[in-house]
Amino acid sequence: MNFLRNRLVVLGLVLLATLLLYLMGLIATPPPPLPTINVSIRTGQLPGDPPLFFREALPIDGAGRQILLQVVLLHGQAFTSKTWEELGTMALLATNGYQALAMDLPDGALRFLDRIAEELELPMKKIEVWPDRVVSIMTWEGKNPSLKSILLNSHTDVVPVFQEHWKYDAFSAFKDAEGNIYARGTQDMKCVTIQYIQAIRRLKAEGHRLMRTVHLMFVPDEEVGGHKGMETFVKHPEFQKLNIGFALDEGLANPGEAFTVFYGERNPWWITVHCPGSPGHGSRFVENTAAEKMRQVINSFLNFREKEKTRLNTSECFTLGDVTTVNMTMVKGGVAYNVIPAEMDVSFDLRIPPTVNLQEFEAQIKQWCKEAGEDITYKFAQKHMNQDVTSTEESDPWWSAFSGACKAMNMRLEKEIFPAATDSRFIRAVGIPAIGFSPMNRTPILLHDHNEYLNEQIFLKGISVYERLIPALASVPAFPDEV
Ligand SMILES: [Zn+2]
């Protein structure tokens, strides 16, 4: 028995030594370098909901060759599988006998846009305007690219949803029996984004080549103020290079037959008025209290609010964009029931039309504070001073092209000042005329609302609208300074 056990131990040791020698041999003598070979890159879709898009690089003349390893490439949100291809990484891996696979996870509008650009055969540029904030631009070059271009702008972000208030899943794009498509962004403003793309697709398919260059721009962060998006990008050298002459951006739905167009925007002012006063015991008549001053301030602001409200309700031709709205939104002060506080703060949200003289308006606020008592100060959390409006005179060539095309389609336009704020204000601020327009008539205004929807017929008609509008704008004859 002992003999047999010893033999087994010896055999085991021999086997172990053989294995070690084999492995050491592997390390000591690396495989010879692989010859350079041709590579093919193919794209495809893996079924699923939503489907997965992938790019795969393989050696072409690798018949009989063994694929050493499959390499799966991953990428951040700002990039796509196309980026790996462009960097040459996929080809490099395939050349060395690896099968390289890059997959686009269906989590971003950016990847969707890449595929659209490929399909439309339009070059796509991406500019990181802020860390992790990318502006994408597809360009359809005109016959005369030295002329000023047309910008078709859309923002890719949406506001949050409260699913419990929705009739259908807010991200399922459910279409009901009447053809109403429910989804966040159907009005604000994915409808317009898709309509731009489809209109360009049709125009290209029909063999058109427009005179002026058309840029399709996709920006982030509009819904959170545009600071990391359009506001920063309009100052970027890449923006200057686009040489934009006229811009289209989002508008609002119109519940009636007409279509609303926006040629300016109100200026948001967020102001806090600080009222210091004499403190004291809650049982006495203390003079010069913070509350008395604050009451005066509130009265002045809210009296003005009443006047503006009356003006809106009594004038047929006024819309919300034509008047200043005032709302008292925050009050701060006090420590106990029986202590008269030494200071109180009151805050207001004001939205002022671009037609108001903003310097005079601020002088008015200063006067209200002065009348309310001593040492009252105010501070702005936000104070936009943009008084640019886009011309809607028939003599203006851009407006004439826009309104002419609408007229030819029997569309009635209602010109308004946008009651809130969009990225158009940054475009106008750098001197570019911009019109806010989303072709949605017979539609309730549901942007940012629960159960946002758009009827499919209205949506489809919008594509035809842009199919006429885009060529009209891109055919505006050269200006004297454009040569
Ligand atoms: Zn929007």
C-alpha cells in the first residue's frame, strides 16, 4: 500500500512540474506578431424594446484564423459606437485579430441623433460646451454656403413627470382612439425636433438642394435655464462659425385655428426686498417696524399687479406676454410671537415685456422702496435686461419669407411675446433674429403639464409645414452685405 501511495505522489509531482514548465514556456515565448489584415465594420440591431444598436469590427481575410478574443467597448453618454470607429480603435483591434464590439445603450437622444445624421448623410458636429453637456449640430450645406445660414433649434431635455397624475405611462407614447399621442415632450418640443428632421429627409429625398445652409441644432439644459447650453454656446467660436442669419425655435400650442408665433420674450426678474426696522417687545407700539415697511412694499408691488391684470383683461389685443406679471412668492422674518423682528424680507417674481423701459421700471421699484421707509434695500436673484425683439414687419426679408410661406398654406398667425423664457432669448441677445414657432393649432397648451399630448394629424401636418418653411427661409435672397 505504501509503495502504491508513493508512486501516486511521484506521479502527481511529475504532472505538476510538467504543467509549470508548460506555463513558463508560454510566458517565455510570446506568439509571433500577427500580420496586418483588412477589417470590415458592420452595424446592426439586436431585437428588443427598445432595440440595441451595435457596431462590430472583424478581420475580412481572417478565414481560418482563430479569433483570439472578443472585446466589448463601452462609452460615456457624450459618445457613441461611432466615436470608437472614428478613433480607429475598432479597426486596430480587428487588425490584430480581435472581434471588437461596441454597443449603444438606448439611453440617450444623442445616440439617436447620430443614427439620424448617418441616415440623412449629414455631417454631425458635437461640441462639449460644459463638462458632460454636448451641443450637436447636423449641417445641410447650401448651394451658396458663404451666405448666412438658417438655424433650426431644438432642446433635447424635458421636465420631470409625476406618473401618478398621468392617464398613461408618460414615456410610452401611448396613442388613444382619437390619435392623441401622450408622452412627455410631445409638445415641448420633441414634436418640432422630429418635424425638422422629417422635413429635411423629405426635401433631400426629393432631390432639393437649398441656397442657404441649414443647421439642425440640438441643445441640452433649456428646461433648467440654458446656462450650460445655449447661453454658453452662443459665445463659443463654433457658434460664430455657423454664420446664422435667422433662427427658428420652439413656440406654444394654440387651442384655436390660428398658429402662435413668438417674436420676443418677457424678462424674468426675481427680487428680494429687505426691510430692517426697530425691534422691541410685542406688547408695545414700537415705531418704524420692519412689518410696517414691508406692508408698504407689498402694497406697491401688488397695486401694480392689479393694474397690469386689469390692463390684460380689458384689452382685446393683449396677451400675457404684453403685460408685466407680479407675484409675491416668499416671505421671511420673525423669531417669536412676542418679539418685534429687526428685519423682514419679501420676494417677488416679475416677468416684464421687452417693450417696457427696464431702467425706468427699476427706478420705479427704487421709488416704492424709498416711500416705504428708511434703509430698505433690494437684491436681484435674476435680472434679465433683454429688450431684443425680432422684426415682424412685412419689409423684413426673413419675416416676409416666414409669413409668406404660412400664408400660402392658409395658416393664420398670431404674433405674441413669449410669456416665459426659451433659448431664443440667448439667440436674440447676440443679434440674430429668432421666431418661436411650434406648428400646433387646435391643441390645448400642455407643456410641462400632466398628460401632455399631441394629435397625430397635427403632428404630421407640422412636417409639411416645415417642408415649405425651410426652403422659403433658405431662399431669402442674398443681402447687400452678403457676398
Ligand atoms: Zn421647451
